[in-house]
Amino acid sequence: MRELVLKGSYYEMGRQYGQYCQKDIKLFTKMIQIMAALSEHPGASFFNPQYRYLPSALLFFFKNRKRYRAEAREFIDNIKTYYPEGLEMLKGVAEGARVNFDDLLFLNVVAEISFRCTAIAAAGSETITGEPILAMNADEHKGTEKYYLVLDLQPDTGYRYKVSSMAGALYYGFGMNEKGLTLANTFLWLKIDPTIKNTMPMLLYFSILNRCATVDEAKELLGSLPNFGVGTTIFVGDSEKFLRMESNIEAREIEVFEEGLRWNANNPQSRTMIPYSKIDEMDEATTLFSRNRNKRLEHFAEKYRGQFDTEAMYTIISDHGTPNDETRMHSMCMHPKHTNGAQTMASIIAMPRQKRFRIYETNPCLNKMKVYEF
């Protein structure tokens, strides 16, 4: 996995990012627009695109691109209001990569229609040492594999932070800053009121990493942001506790835990958000076998009760289910052969108190692991 160190103002870091990844960013912005077009057909999703419509998507590429650019521009005002540093960085990326700014912006708001993941956090008596531990798998279409990279961002203002991302993207699946504050983000299958327009991109969440040092600060920042249209779970952990927020554009719940175990596999767990779940209305393949992943997480919650450590977390993120039931190869460690093209692209196990995290490249069962720390 490629690693980049970016330094300076947010605009300058973006420009460096764009220059280093120019070719990949140009290709990735086009790929995302094509995948978005293929995902619009009945029965399709980002993980289950209807490739029989590929000729049509290519034929109408420029027409679709015009529409996607217009949709992306609707998010600019809120990015400018709530995360101006992110907007400056996007401008720098566009210049450095020599790509159209609106195409890059669409790449950074396409998260509102795309990815799925699994996250788990434990703290207090649930862990052997008492310190919080967070883990996450980022599951995406196999076609995104070549675009994955690790960024070490060292801004002139704010905290230094390290994240896993994809070429040109500022929506980070997970990361940690120099204070040890850790963030992991997943999507939820939630009902959304179609009459409410969403112009709040999830990338606003990631200002936590350069602005906040503690879970309490992150909670305050999240409380200052309006609700987002897409169903979302965010976990934030520091040396003593972790936070979980589940939300959509109509409601949200933020909880802080000094003790306990919480997880998410794209199905809401909080009392406020459970009524919005639509997972029972969807087939297993479309939800990337969310029920099976939750079933396995429940199993591991009982197995490791009070004994969570990094090795227990590794067992979970690399799990393939059991050979005797429907969870076999439909668990946390996803392989495209069994999931309509979706694959675990990167995984993290973070120890905020130690200011250290592991990243596993592609499937964690391959154990291609590297340690990052501050």
C-alpha cells in the first residue's frame, strides 16, 4: 500500500496529494462516475453493479458526468461552512492532479451512495488491560484496490493524523491523530425520507482528526454538525473511552462508553435508530450479508467477554464464518468470489492509549500488516 507524507497548509497538502497521485486520481474519478451510473439500475448497488448496462454508461458518460457535477456542487456551501480546511484541501488536490474540481468533489460525496464496512470497539472491563481497542474492516468493490493508500498529514494548524484512504478522497474509513484519538466510520442500511434533500457530506466528520484530542471534544464537534442524509455509524476512541454515533438525516444518537462492547455491521444498534432499519426489506447479497456478520459478532462478543485484546480483534476481523452454516465466507473478512465482487480492502486495529494502530492490507487473513504510531 502506497504511503504519502503531506505537509503545510491544507491547500498545499492537497496540492502535494494531487501531484503524487495524479494518474490514479484521474482514473479513479472516472471509475467512480461509471460505477455510480451502473448502480442506478433496479436491483443494483455499488457492490452489485449491472455490468450489462456498461455500454450505455459509457455512451452517456458525458451526460451523466454533467449531472454528477451539478449534484456535487450542492454540497459546497456546507463544506465551506463546517469544514473549510477540507474545502481548501480539495482545491489543492484538484490543482495538483489537474482534474476538474467538480469531478473530484463528486468522488468525495459519492460516499453518500456507496460503501459498507464492519466496526467494533471495546473498553473498560471488556478488555484485558482496561484500555479501549477499536477495529474495523473497510469493504469495497475489488476495483478500488489499486487506489488504496496511507496518508500522513502534517498540517500547519491542527493535529497531525494518519489515515487510510483512496486516491483523491478525503473521506477516510479510519485513522488516528497524534493524541491517539481514533476514528472509524461505517454505513447503515436505513430508511431515508426521500422528500428531504441531503447536502451534508460525511467527509465533514473527518475534521475530528485534525481538530479534536479527546472523545469529549469529538462529541461536542459532532453535536455542532447538522444531521447527514445517509445512514452512518461513527466510532471515536481515546485513551479512556469511546463514542458511538448512529444517524440519518431525521435522527441520531450519540453515546459515550467507558465500559462495554459495541459493534456495527451496517445494521443500527441504538434504540433511536433501530426503527429506521430497512435491512429486513433487503436481500443478503445487497447488504453484504449484514445479518451473518452481526451473528458472528454476537458469537465473538460472548466468546471474548472481558478478554478483548488485539489478538481477539484480529480473530474477529479475519473471520470467515463457520463451515456448518450460512455464515461460511459471508463474515467479516470478505473475498470477492463469495460477495459479488466486494472485498475487504484494508483493516485496522487501534490502541489509542498507546497511540499505535495496525493496518492490514487487503484481506486481514493474509496478515499483510504494518504498525503505525506517534
